Amino acid sequence: MKLRSIYIDGLHNAVAKTYQLNDLVYLYGRNGAGKSTVLHAIQLALLGYIPGTAKNSREAFLRHSPKGMIEVKLSLVDNSDNTVLIQRKITAKENLFSVLPEGYDISPIVGDLELPIFNFNEFVGQTANKLKEYFIKHILPTTDGQLDWRQILTESILDCNFQDRNAIIEYGLGIVNGLEGEVLDQVVAANAKFKEEQSFNKSELQRLQNTIDSLIYYDDYVGPTNVDEINSRILALGALRDQVLKYNTARFTLQTQQMELISLKEHLRDIGGHDGYVTAVAALKTIKAEQEDINAKISDLRAKMAECAASKTMSDDIINSHGCCPFTNSTCGSLLGMLADLEKGLDTAKAKEAEIAEEIHKLNDDLNAHRSSISRLEASIADYQNTTSKIDTLSKAMDAVPDKPNTDRELIDIDNEIATLNQSLMKVHANIKYNETIDTITANKYELELKGQALSAWVKKTDTNGLQTTLMLAPFDALADTMTGYINQMYGNDTLKAHFNVSTKANSFSFGLIRNGTYIPYDMLSSGEKCLYTLALMICIVNNSESPLKLLLCDDMFDHLDSVAIETIFAALKQVADIQFIFAGVKDCKNAEDVMIRVE
């Protein structure tokens, strides 16, 4: 897969610029002309960001755009000569992305080349361990062969003091059992498994330690130690406490009842006692009898008054009709003769009626007085009965007081002894639990600690600075030889040799050149040598990559080389098959005009 063109609008100073891209391209122009912009546009199209800027930040992207909008279109041709178009457009409000043909997956295009190829500065800026790990996992080819895990595990723990070494070895073999693939893949997978088991082992150790820390042992305890005897004593004291509490409660209740009984008897005496009650009952009987007599008299008087009223009504009718007969409705002579006597009798009837009414009034007053006396006597009788009933009830209740317990101890003394015994029981239980569990937990902890020693040794044996390095010594040498071939071809002689300083020591990994028999680390190389080394390394990386896009992007790489050296490099690169090279620089190479694109 190769790049064929890049369209740029709004990135830096580029306005609707299109650049056609061949297999070998040298973007040439003055500083600020836009050479790096072309490389940035390619990176943005492929990666979705520009290395050195924040990912997924429109604000960070648009800092590179004076017009507040960036658009790039990258055209590629795959190995089947099919065209793929990647388009990205970034504005303040949106980040648009599209691929044609629609649904085409571009993630394999970059593959594992993002860090070293499109962001080389970040790649070489990693720690030595990280760099070596990256080479082993991503750049170097895997190695064939078989691993004797029993021998590897055994040799790793020779310095550890294990009583049952075979059991530890079997434990380790159980972890790596079933690993498949190339030997390096197995070692990397084993390292991950050992680390996972190591993490679990540490968590189990911490759990056991927490359990030990939670256990309490009272080494200064000197009290009773028999749990059954302590429980029996607590039960006995609890029963005694209940008896004392019941007796004290009953005694307090009795005292209260006695005071109430005294008060009731005093009240009974105040209301006349039994004699007063008898007198009140007799008086009530007499008054009720008198009340009945009065009611009878009133009934008789009311009957007489009714008779008077009837006679008075008849006399009034005759007198008011002036002797007219009610039957014939005509004046009757005999009635006229009786008018004088009727008028005299009427006066007598009225006087008698008034006399009866007065007598009834007096009898009603007597009746009300009797009612008041009856209410007072009934209240007195009820008071006596209620008081005597309470006295009887209290007297019976006082007879039910329990016997005094056979002890003189106070409740607080009994409670204190129960509390002391409960404290003793708690300490005895804690000491028993401690003794029962500490031996088992300590044994388990010791076993985990032994496993932890083995796991630490196995993790170290299989990590980047261990077996992974040992297995990759030959591939590192092969990579160095391949790079040396490219360097010599581009340099025009064989005085330089690529070299990787590989060791099992932590952070000791480095790479550089051997010049006249002396190893020079990469950061100590001249700028021209760095250019050659970087270019050779990147060619090897791209060749070993599984990405279908075999592409190198290099900015300012040739600015420290003379035109002849650049021409020699270009001549060598034209012999490298299947890799597309896109360079940018300010040096005008007259002898390399066939690969130059002027950027203005």
C-alpha cells in the first residue's frame, strides 16, 4: 500500500494545496514554507491526531489553523491497486471523518508503526527497559525452539532455601502448563501469569496478616480458664440477681402498698367507718321512704287540682253564657237562678286551687331536699365500699410478698461480678481462638511466603531483562547486521556497524554504532550518523511490521548532510523495495531533483 496524494486546507498556512506522492519523495523548501505541514497532514489523516498535540482535542488541533478549520484528504492505493480515500475535517464544533470505499477499515494500515515511525522522538525518549521491551515485542522476529520449563524454574530458585523444592517446582509448572506458541510468546505469557499469581499471592498474604492482626491474645490474663465453669457461675449469679431484684421490687411495692393502706384506713376513719356506713344506709332507706310518701301526696293533690280545674271550667262556661243551655242553645231559667251560687262557688274553687298549688310547691321543695340527701348518702356509701374494696385488695396483695433470698449481697455487687466474669469469658475465648488458629495461619503464611520467593525469582527470570533478553540475543544481532548493511550502503563504505548493547541488567539497554572498534551510543552520535542509524532502523522496523502500509516519514533528517551524501542515500533507497519514503528538508540537492517536490 502506498500514498498517492495529500490535500491540505487550513493546516498552518496551507490553503487548498494538493501534493502528488511517489515512492521516494523529498519535500524541499525554505523554513516555514510548509514542508512539515505536509507530513503533519499525512499523520493527521492516518492517526487522527498530530504527534506532539493532544489527542481528540479540537482546540489543540485548531491552534495549527489560522482560519479555524482544518481539512485533509489522503489518497492511497492498496496492493490490489484499489484507491482508498481518507478524509478528516475539523472545526470548532465538529470533527468529521470519512473513508471511501464506505466501511473500509483503516486501523490495519498503521498497525504497529504509530510509535516508532510516525512519532520517532517519543519512541527513542522511552526508558531503556521500555525500549528493549518494545524491540522484543514489536520489532524483532520470534524465535523457534522448545523450552524446558522444569529446568528454567529450577535454575531460577537455586539461591532460595526450600525444604520441599519439588513441590515448589510443581507449583510453578502448574502455572505455565498449557502455554503454546513461539518460545518468546510463551516466556511473555509466563511472565504475565507469574505476575498475576504474584499479585494474588500478595493479596492472600495480606489477608492472612490482617487475620493475624485481628486476633487478640491476653498474655497477662490470670483469671479462670474453664469456659464451662465460668458460664455456670454467670448463670448462677444471674439467677441470684433475678431473686434479689424480684425481692427488692416486691419490698418496694409492699412499702408503697403499706403507705397507701394507711392512707385508705385514715380516709375510712374520716368518713365514719362502718358505723357511718350503717347509719348512711339506714338514713338512705328512711329518706327514700319519705320520698315515696311525698310523691304519693303530690299525686293526690294533683288529682284534686284536676277536679277543681274541671269544676271551675264548667262554672266559667255557664257564667260566661249568661244561663244559656248548651244543649238547647237558649236561655234556661233554672240556670239563671244558679248564676249567683256558681259565681260564689267559682271563687271558692279558685281559692282551693291556689291552696293546693302552694302545698304541691312545698312538697316539691321537700322532694328536692330528699334527692340531695339521697345523692350525698349514696356517694358516702360508694366511697366506703370502694375504700374497703381497695383495702381488701391491698391486704391480699401484701400477703404474696416472696421470701427474702439467702444472701446479703446488693445488686450492684452481683452485677459487677457478672461483668468481671463476662470479661474473663471474652479473654478466654479470644485466647482459645488465637491458639486454635495462629498455628494454621502461620503455616499458610509461611507457605505463601515461600511461593512469593519463587514467584519473584520466576518473574525476574522471565521479564524483559531476563529470559526474554536471552532468547532475543540472536535476533538483536541479526537486526544489527541488517541495519549495518543499509548503513554501509547509504554511507558508501563499511567503517560503521550498527550495534545493540543487550544485557540482563535493568536499564542497561542501548543502541548505537561501532566506529573504528568503539561503541558509540545513539545519543552520542554525530547528527549525520544519527540520520543514517535512524533511517536504517526505521527501514528494518517497517520491513518487519505487519502493516500493509510500508512508509517512512522523516522531517529535517538530511539538513545535517551534504548534497553528495543525500544523493548517495537516495540512490541506496531506490534499491529498497516496497517501502515508500517521504522526507522533508531545507537543503537543495541538485543531483536529486527527480525525487524533489518544491514546497512554497
